[in-house]
Amino acid sequence: PPRILTLEEPVLHMDHCIAFAVHGNPAPTLHWLHNGQVLRETEIIRMEFYQQGEVSEGCLLFNKPTHYNNGNYTIVATNQLGSANQTIKGHFLEKPFPAVSGLFSFQMQHTPEFLSVDSKAFSFQVSIAVGLAAFACVLLVVLFIMINKYGRRSKFGMKG
């Protein structure tokens, strides 16, 4: 039956790599679990290995993993004589802005007064901003026309 010889924590080479070595005769089929769920290979996560005699050596490779890829990785080796598995914790990045998620959950329960938005005041502010932007556009168009019309006059009255 298969035996897992080594399973190492992720290391950054060109990609992040969880190195493994599995022994088995006949050669076992290998697949991975992430937090107990079957791991599908994608452009970001793929397995590469080579068979040398009765030993399969390789890596589970991660191309720029994020905090979503953190978790427990289990290699499962199976052949006609049995199966073996081993789990390792993979930690790649911290979850960004952990305090922000707490703020959002707080807002869902109770919105503080200083965060509440008055819709009439907000729509008034938006209309003022749109009006100023429209005025600036009209002013720029008028200036462009004036420069084109009066800016090319020759001092000597010659055309050409």
C-alpha cells in the first residue's frame, strides 16, 4: 500500500510549493483536499510530480496565493492495496483589514448616528457637485471657442 514519506510546509521558490514524496507499488494515484474538500487544479493551484521507481516526488504549486488559500492541505495516495493520507497547514497571507470586517458586522446590527446618511442632504450635495461640474465644462467650451476665434489674428492683417 502507499506510504507518504514526506510532506513539507509551503516554501516560496518560483511559486509556493508544498513538497511531498509518496512510496507505493503499484504507483498510487494522488489527489489533494483543502479543508476537507476536493481540491481542483486551476491556473493558480497545480500539482507537478515525477515517478522514480516506486517513489513519486513533487510539489503542490501555488501561483501568488492569497489568504483564501490558507488552510489544511491533505494529500491522499490510493492504489489497489490501500490508501494513505497526511495533512499539513498551509499559511500564505494574513487576512487583510481584519478590523474592518468587525466594523461592518457592527454596522449591520446598529448604525451609529455619525455614520447615518440623510438621503435629502446627500442628494442635494450630489446635485451641487453635478451643477459645478456642468458649469466648469460650459466655461471650458466657451474659453476654447473664444481662443480659437480671437487668438489667431495677425497684427498686420495678413491672412494665411
